[in-house]
Amino acid sequence: MNSSRYPVLKVLLPYIFGIILGYFLPINNINLLYCIIGLFFFSIISILFRRKRNFLLQKVTTWGLLFSFGIAGFLSVSFHFHKKTEILDMEQLTQKQVWMAEILETPKEREKSYKVVSKLYKLHEPSCWITKKVVLYFQKDSIIENWNVGEKVMVNTQLSFIEPPKNPFQFDYKKFMKMRGIYCTGYVGKQCWIKPEIKQIVSIKRYASYLQRFLSEKLKEAGLTGAEYSVTAGILLGDDDTIEPELKASYAATGVSHILSVSGMHVGIIYMILNFLLKPLGKSRKSHYIKSLILMASVWFYVNITGLSPPAVRSGAMFTFVIVGQLLQRPTNMLQSLFTSLFILLIINPVLLFDVGFELSYLAMFGIVIYQKLMTAWLQPKTKFSKYLWEMVTVSVAAQLTTSPIAIYYFGQFPNYFLLTNLCVVSLSTVMMITGVATLAVSFNSFLSNAIGFVLGIEVKFMNSIILFIEQLPGALTTNISVNFIQVLLLYALIICFNIFQKNSRKQLVFCTAIILNLFFCMHSIDIARKKAHVEVINYEISKCATFQFCCHGKGLIFSDSIHNEFDKRYQFSIKNHDNKKRVNNLFLKLDEDFENSFLCKKGNYIFFQNTIYVLEKNRFNPNIVKLVVYDHEFTDGSAYKLH
């Protein structure tokens, strides 16, 4: 890849490096002073010697420019992620008081409440925001479901800061919400809110939220219900909150979870449909301008009603460059468009770089753009169907190639039949989207809408049945895969080497591949040896559940009063990540069950493990509460202390 063809890459790389540095290095006065001095120093050099042709000065100026973008990335993420956004002190914050809440996102229904992301400010001090965002949980009420973005509600609530994870390697919900600018939560009962009559401010986001809800209702009126409705709403409108967790897990296990959220494929299909319908407008220069404006407006309109998700915004930006390139009659460089859209989005929100969906979306697109053509040249099919089939195969493999390392790092699993699933489901989802657009387009006619909606429901049922069938095939999913961050970098180095050397120097490719693979498997062997040698006792903090784990040489015993298999949601949320990272294979036992093997012996409430006696201690006032304490032989009175 020739970097001279992609000028934005020269500033994008130092900007990304600065973001990463700012993420791991909290800002303080010294760091800020160094950044300002460095930026000022290189700015002076660039101004004084901008017309000099001296080679050294030109290099200094170039490096000064790169350094400036690195500092810009560092400062942007530092101020965004590490700054203290709470205006009130903790004592005042935790007091129950009345706030005015402005709704920022459409209310999401939960089992016993509605989750509403809002802004809060004092009633008589609208400029005194407590944070950028808070999450309010409203007690269930049918009225709340109809609230729109931008509306205001007066609430009486007590806020609390989101707590960090209590168990090792548990999903860090506090960090996840902090990246979205959310630090606090609060619960609002039925009698603790009033919706005042306030004139609503017109905004694009509010109108988009209303339109998304309006179109969702049209899908219901067309006869779609249950899983058919939720999948259609997720694929077509980006509203995937109603999809059952089990169905989401099935899509993830087969490697097509990207279909359930709006991405480049969905925006591309909308662009393809509109481009086909507007084909008559491309005959003259003036009509071509009108066509381009309609295409851009329609693409961004669709991106807006799908919730402005990062993949949809990225796709909207990329197709904007494509449309402008066609309008100016210039060849469009897809890779340059990707780099530019990535740079723009990171300037707007640098923390997106650490969003898993954002990472997977861009890596998939880079894989398709860079490797798909290269793979297509390996085979030259003769028929149209075989060409289409081969293109589908290369697109799926290219996207999987660049996303697999980071996906394994985050989720510890790999869908073995991803190619089969993509070949079946991606084509079907394209047909389903076209049918869905047709359903909405004729929604004014109930007969046509119900007829097309009936066909749409059959398509979605068929797609779901394919997903469930492939998920149940033997060896459909490889789980408990553990790689560290250095191994992920080595895998990407291998992928990059394949792109660099496969055309020019096969010997260098073989040499680099051998070195990288040796380093990878050496680290893998060391990692396995280190993790299997670890001995650990964990007292898990899980709501209304007593759970204790004893780990020794890669084997684990979980004693619990209610978690008895790995499919339990509490295990998936609180324990699974730890077992994946530490390569622990568990045996599940009941809390009152006696057990004995080579490294542990349990009799009644006493457990002997690694030359230490542990005791299951019940609370005398509440027998359902059980704590694990360790008996210290140094104490002659037989007292015990809590396990840390």
C-alpha cells in the first residue's frame, strides 16, 4: 500500500497514537504543560522555516506537524475521558432532590422499568448540569413508552455513581458507561415524576426518534410480531432492543451478529435501491446534481433514523465521498474514503476508537477493501452465478480475516461455520431489506402492506431457522479461546505481512511468517504454563447468590446455591470472562454437596484446599447469606477472618 496515495493517513496515524496515549496516561498539569510547550515549539519552527528548502528543516517541520496531531489526539481523549464532569460534591449529589430531566434517547423497556438516558439540571439553574448524561430507571408505566427525545420531565430522585466490577475480569460496566459520558444512575418511582407542559424544541434527533417509532408501528400494522418484528426492526431501523438475548446469542455464535445492527451493508442496500429508482435523473448534468443531492440526503436521513450508530455514520460518510466523486466525475478511492471518515469520526468523538462495535466495523471494511480483490484474483469463475458465489466467499473471508483476532480477544470464541452462514444469510437479509422497504413504502395501503408483510415474515422465519440449524451443527462454535493483546498484535502483523510481501517477495513473506508464528506460539505456550500453574480462591459477589470457586492447575470447582451450569446468565456475566482468561475448566457443585478429588476435600461446611481450611459461614440472622472464611491455625481460640 503506497502511503503517498492516502495523504490523510499521515495525520491519522499520529492522531490515533495520541488517542491511545491519552487513554492510558491520565492528563495532569505536567503532561498538559509539556504538550503545550511542544506544540508551541514546533509551530514556531514551521512558521519561521516554511519557505526554506533545507532538507533537515523540512523534516523537522514534517515531524512537528505529526507531533502536533499526536498532541491533539492526546488532549482530545484526555479531556473527554479523564476530566471531572461532576459539578456537585458527593454529599450533595446523593441527597434526594428534584431535577429537570431532558430525554436524550428513546426509552428502552426492561423487565421492571424503563431505561431513559437523560441530562439533569437544577430547576432554577439550567446551566448547572450535574453530568453530561445520567441513566434514570422509571418504574413501569405505559405513558413512558411514548416519550420522545428532547422532551423534559421533572423528577424527584437520588442519584448514585455507577460501581466498578466486583469480580475478577467481570465486564466493566462503569468503564463502558464512562466512555459514553455517563457516571450516575437513579431510580424514579411512579409518584416521583411530573411531565410539565413545555414547548418542545425542534431538533433532527427528536424528529428521527419520532420517525423510527412511527415506522416501527407500521411494521407491526403490517402483521409482524414476535421474533419476526424484532429482527426486522433491528435490521431495517437499527432498533434491536426487542430481540431476545437467546436469538442474539445464536446470531453471534454463527458469525452473523453484524446483520442485526445497521452497518455498511444496510446503508449500501438503501443506496443501491435509491440509485436504481433515480436512474432516469442521471441523463443530464443538472438532473445528475439533483440525483446526487437526493442520494446524499436520503442516505443521511436513513443513518439518522437508525440512531446515528458509528457503523451507520461511517457508511454514510463513505457513501457521501462516493456520491461526490461520481458528481465530479473522479475515480473514488474507497480506502481513502475509509481513512477520511475514520479521521472525521475520531475528531468528533475520540473515545469511539475503544468501542468494540466501531473497531469491528472498520476492521471488516478495511479487510474487504484491501483483501477482497486480492482473493478474487485467485479464481476466475466462468458463469454469473459462480462469480457471484465466489465474490460472496471472498467478501466473507476477507472480513473474517481482519476481525477475527480482535473478536477472539474480546469474546473468546470463533464461529467455525461463518462462511456457510454468510453465504446463506447475507443474501437472504438483502432480499429481506428490499421487502421491508417495500412494506414501509406501501404502508398507506393496508392490503398491500399486509400482503408484503406476510412475505417478509416468512423470509425472517426462514432466516432464523437457518441460524438455529447451523448453531446446532457439531462443532459450530469454538469457545474458551484466550489470547493476550500482544498475540493480537502479532496476528495483525501476520495479516499485514501477507498483504505486503505476497506479490513482491515470497521468501520475505515466508521468513516473516515463520518469525511471527514462532513468537506467537512461544507466547501461547508460556501463557498456558503460567495460567495452569495458578492457584486461586474466589468469593464471587453476585446478587442473591452464594458462589465460591477453587482453581488449581487449570481445573476449577464452583460451589454455588443456584448456579449449576455454564449457561446460567449469572455465570456468563460474572464468572465466564475469568475462566476464559485463566483457561479454567469447571465442575459445578451444590453448596451443600460433599466432594473430594486430588486437590480439594469438602465435608459439610469445611473445605480443605492447598493446606488451608475454609469454612462456609452462615449468617445467624439470615441463613440464606453464606460467606467463605478461612481458618487460621495461628489463632488458638479457633476464630476466623474473612477471605479477601
